[in-house]
Amino acid sequence: MENIRNFCIIAHIDHGKSTLSDRLLEMTQTVEKRKISEQMMDTMELEQEKGITIKLQPATMKYKEYTLNLIDTPGHVDFGYEVSRSLAAVDGAVLLVDCTQGVQAQTLANLYQAIEQDLEIVPVLNKIDLPNADIEKTKKEIVHIIGCDPDDILCVSGKTGEGVEKLMEEIIKKVPAPNGNPEKPLRAMIFDSKYDSYKGVLAYVRIVDGTVKAEDDIRLMVGGRDAHIIEVGKFTPSLVKLDSLETGDIGYIATGLKSVDQCKVGDTISFQSNVKKGEIETLPGYKDVRPMVYASFYPTDGEDYNQFRDALDKLKLNDAALTFEGESSLALGRGFRIGFLGLLHLEIIRERLLREFDFEPVITTPSVVYEIVLSNGENKKIYSAAEMPEANIIKEVREPHVKLDIISPSQYLGNVMELVRSVTRAKYLSTEYIDETRLVLSFDAPLAEVIVNLHDGIQSATSGFASFSYEMIGYVAADLVRMDVYVAEEKIEAFSQVVPKEKANAEGSRIVKKLKDVIPRQNFLVKLQAAVGGTFIGRENIAPFRKDVTGHLYGGDITRKRKLLEKQKRGKKRMKGVGRVDIPQKAFLEVLKR
């Protein structure tokens, strides 16, 4: 155990975590030079294409007499819980900062998580080989946020390998050896899991106490599942089978379980016999991963419903955070309400459905989970606006709030403040300067407005120089109402939204104006209406086509013309009573856009 070092790399998106991991694998000869490719730790095609880490990846390396266990973590806010469990599985963290961009929002968010876990921080500047690298300025930013000595900050280039050997020496010197007792019964913490079609669910684990080997009978203590181990091993980063995993090791246990749902991140693994005797305490920090955002996905063709369900089942094999259930809509037919960790998670699932299963679903407006307190005192969670009860039986509506941190160059301060004020109901909390030119703005903001309105707006307002992250605070009471949309006097539930009461009129007008542009004209007048309760707050008309019924007349009395026009009018009135408007898919996508 004295020669084991467990560490992870934390950074903002695109600061070079995966490239630095490649150099570490190359220098320790964990992977043969001829097999080294760019972003080896990013195993999904989508990760390599987008240049982001979606799924964390461990690797075990040998350097001199030391065993280095690395976990390459995702950088995006959606995967914050995965990052927190990865941090709990290691003893030190390499804080990586791109010296062409400086400290950014996710750098801070992940750093605070690492400090909470009491990890040893190794500060590192990356991309020093680039011509626009500003080493001294970035060093000042790091000194400001963690209070270290400027000489302790290492300078490396993940691309060229410069300074990487010195970094490995520093990791060995600074990161402590793992604690744990090899004599105690087994306790292992699951920090991720993956489905393998031959071995069942692979639990990625850190062995906290004891030893584990193939053929052992284990229990997942929180999930209450029993399993018989098929094999154990380590990552290089491919799977390498071993006889056993010892205290302090990071590796995998092939459980034979059929779904990652049964093998939850943060759970504790121990032997069945010890659990039955009540000798084992679960490791701290476990929590259920709950979706933050819900959206409805409908197959383009109603006949594809069953294949669509199969596709979602296959995606769920490897993604325990994905939850879905069937629902139906008059306008769109049968589909699924799906829960996501955030909008990036939604984007990834949509992209995977298209690439792996050739499905391009119709997606309704993403919404968050609201808490409703009914007048009889009962608490109820609602996952879409269509589930919201009538206003007369609601005592209080609560919405999820987050602490929003925006890091921006100081010259865009006015733009950011104006944007946040105009598109959200956020409350300003504080401003902190990282250095003379960059600052952190903190707000208390409703999650619904952060996920839908903010990303593109901030990029525009700051010419792409700002970044933001958020963390859940809790539920806060708010004056919210359900807004319904009627097309030809028929309520279309897919367009229903929960909106702040003071913005309902503006939002209602916006939606009916958009729908007027995208719904095609009919042979009869189509009314578009937005309503809150029994009150209509927005109205547009789509004018009907008009056939020239008097065109064939060639003179004669005016009453002949009037008679034909009256007949046409009665026909249109009848048609309006039975006519149903087909709403194109484009309309649902347009309502999403701000």
C-alpha cells in the first residue's frame, strides 16, 4: 500500500484532461507507443468528436516501483455526482488549468468538491507550448483561489509531454498512500458501473478495506442485491484480469448483474456473510441520482413505438441516470417522458438515438420537477405542466433553485448583469475578483430558467469568453401558473408550460405568434390561443384559404353572388366544427427556441 497513489484529474471542459492522460499512459508505457491514439481515455465516438469526457475512465500505471491509479473525470456540470464519487475514491487531485483560458467555472466547482473530500491538490498549468499561453497571469489566478506558493504550480504540455515526468514525481511526493486495513472484512466503494454483455455489470471500485477475488459471494449494501463474482481486474485502460484486488486498489468487479440500476454509484460492496452478521458499515456519501430535467420524446412514426422503447432500454443498460416511462398525447401519439441530469445529457441521448438506432424523435419543451402543496396539505411532485392540478386546489408551488456562478472578463460585467436580469428571476448574491481582469458573479436562480435560457445568451453577451456552473440549493416557493395552448379550440398538452405569473402574458403572446408562422393555413379559420386557468392571455388567427366561388358568374343580379357567398360561409362554419389541424413537427421545435 505504501507504493500506491490514487489520484484524479479535475478541470473545466476542454482544458486538456484527456490529452494529459494520454501522455501519462505513454510515459509509463502502460499502452504501447504504436497503439497510442489521441484521447485514448475517451472511448465513445461521441466523446472524441465533441472533445469532451462524458464517461469517466480509470487507468492503472506503473512508474518506477509505484502503482499510479488515475481516474479521468467528466468536466461538465451535468455529471457532478459522478465526479464527487470519483473524488471519494482517490487521495489526491491534479487541478488542471489551461493557461490560454485561465480559471473557469467548472474548475472552481470541481476544486470545491475536491477540498470538501479533503484531497491533496496538485496545481498544474497545461498548454504552455501554445503561443498565446499567459503563464504568469494564470498562476496568479490559481494562487488567488487556493492560496498556494507560485513555485508549487507545475507547468506542463499534455501535447508535447513537456513537464509530465516532473508531474509524476510531484504526484508521488504529494499524494498520500491510501488508508485502509487489509485485515478487516471487505469494503469497496462503487464509483461507476458499466454493462458488459458477457460479464454482466462491471462495478468500478476502490477497495477501502480487505481483499476480494473471483468466486466470492458479495452484497451491494444499499441496493440489497447479492452477486457471485465472475472476475476481478484492473484497467490499463483496457480490462486486465487479476487473481485478486487488495486494499487501496482501484479496479473492476464483474458482478453478473443484468442492469446498472442494480449496481448504483456510491454503494458499498462487502461479503454476504459479514453483512448478515451486521459487522459492516456502509461508506458515507451515497445518494440516489435524481434527474434534474424532463422532456418528452415521441417517435416520428407511431409504428416505431416498440423499437423506440427497445432503443431506450439498450441505452439504459449503460446509463443508470436515464429514467423513462410511457405517455401519450393527442397531437403526437405515444411516446416517453424521459428524465435527464441536464441539457448536455439530453443532447447526448438524442445524438446516440440518431447514431446507434437511426431514430430522430420529436422533443417537447424540457421542464424541471416542481413540488406542489395541495390545499389538503398533501405534497406532490409534478414532472410536466400537463400534470399540474387546477389552481383552486393548490396552496403553494415550489420550484428548484440553484447557486449559479458565472466567470467572465470584467469588461462584460454590464452585459452579463443585464442578460441575467432580463431572462431569469435570479437574485444577485456576490461578486469576487479572481484578478484585475476576471471575476466570479454568484446568483440564486430558478433552475428552469438557467437550463433553457442562459447558455447561448451568455456566449453571445461575452463573445464566448464566459463560463458558468450551478449546484442545487433546494426548493423555493414561487408564484407560478400553468399556461395551456389551444389550436382550433383543442388543448395541445405538449405545448403546456409552467411559467411565472408576471411573465405569463408575454410568454403566451410569444408562443401563439410562433405557432402562427409554422402551422400551415387550412380551409377554415384556425384560432391559436394561450390561456391561464379560464382566462385567455394571447390570441392569433390563421386566415383560411378562400376559394373564389363567384368567379364563374358572368353578370346578372347581385343576389346570385350573395347566395353563393352565404352558402360558402355556412360550409366553412360546418367544416370548422369537424376540422382538426395537423401540427407539423417543426412547430414543437420552434416553441423550444427562444
